Amino acid sequence: MTQESGPAPAGRVAIVTGAARGIGAAVARRLAADGMAVAVLDLKEADGAGTVEAITSAGGRAIAVGADVSQADQVAAGVDKVVAELGPPAVLVNNAGVIRDNMLFKMTEDDWDTVLGVHLRGAFLMTRAAQKHMVDQRFGRIINLSSSSALGNRGQANYSTAKAGMQGLTKTLAIELGQFGITANAIAPGFIVTDMTAATAARIGMDFAEFQKAAATQIPVRRVGQPEDIAHLASFLASDGAGFISGQVIYAAGGPLC
């Protein structure tokens, strides 16, 4: 017997953090195309205007929400705004992230704290605020953005740690919340064309186009990923059809990773 409850997918509300650009924007647009009302959450409300415009011009429903996900009071206010203007969230995509790359001996405490704060503390605070609404609906989809860097990556001790932590958080959420009809899964992208990968190229002094070309030669499908590749997977994990998939980490990297 399958457990399906709550409103139809077209009536559900999704929150996507870090949705002003890149993967977050692509996921927000895709969930809106799936029929969800989407809260485009980013550090400043104005930052989300472009994503909101893309959604509404295509006939969807969206609002921009400004919040620093590492600050509990801003998270609480942001989720309250979503509930008031769109309704209780049934889908949460914890995508907000920053990088402060450096070799360990050069990495500062602020580099460490900022990255762990946005990624891990942010995901914790957002999930804690949103889950009570999912419990009430007896339906929820939590999707956390991890990374292939969780396996370890030179110059990213802070980022790798944060992304590995997202995987442990995901598995624990799946165990704790499954009884309420809530699933939790993580997507771990490989090389995706975003501002972050462009910043990595700049850090090592490499032209971004050449950086992508070099990366593609190491990927079995012989191309780098696009934000839409991750959005397609998020769409599935947010769907009714993914109700028996929980606690999983899916590497979307164009091939297997060792």
C-alpha cells in the first residue's frame, strides 16, 4: 500500500535556497514548471528577482525571500513569509552555499566558519523550520545539495567537510522523518557550470572555457554538467514517484566516482 497524502503536486509549495542563480535558479524554475509555487530564497530579496521573473513570465507562481540561512531569526522570518504568502512548504531544497577555497595552511578560521555556517548550519536551520509544516501535511521532500568534493578535494578542506556533512544530515533526516511521509535525499553534483566553478578556475589561474574543456576529458559522458542536469534530478526526488527513495546520496557527475 502506498502512502500518498497532502495536496496534489501542482498545489504544493517549495522553498529553494540559494536560488538567485546557478543550480538553485535552475531547480526553482523546474519545480515551478512542475506546477509548484516556489519561494526563491537568497541572501537578499532583490537577488531573487530575476528567478522570480523567469518563473512568473512562464506562468508560474513565485516570490523572492531574503534571508541569511546561517541566522536562525532570519530563517524563521523567511519561512513565516513563505507560509503567509504561498502556504506551508512541502518541498525544501537546501542549495545555498559559498566557497572560500584555500590550502589548509592558508585557510583562516573565518574561511572555515563561513563555509560550514552557510552549508551545514544553514541546512539544519532551514530544515528545522520547514519540517514542522511537512509533518502537519504528512508529506515532505527534503533535497540537500552535496558535492563530489565530499570525497575530498585539494584546496577545499572546508567545502569538502561541509558537503560530507550534508550527506550525514540527509541520512539522519531520512531516519527521523520517514514516519511522517517525509523523504530526505542528497544530490552530489560533479562539475557543473556555475559561478562557483568559474571562481575555482580563476583561483588556479585558468581560463574558464579551457577549464571546462579539460574537465570534460575526465568525465565518461565527455561533457561538463549544466544546472538543468541537477534540476531534472531534483524534480524527480520532489515528486510523488520518489516516495520510496530516502536517505540516498546520488552523484550526478557524468560517470562513477572513485
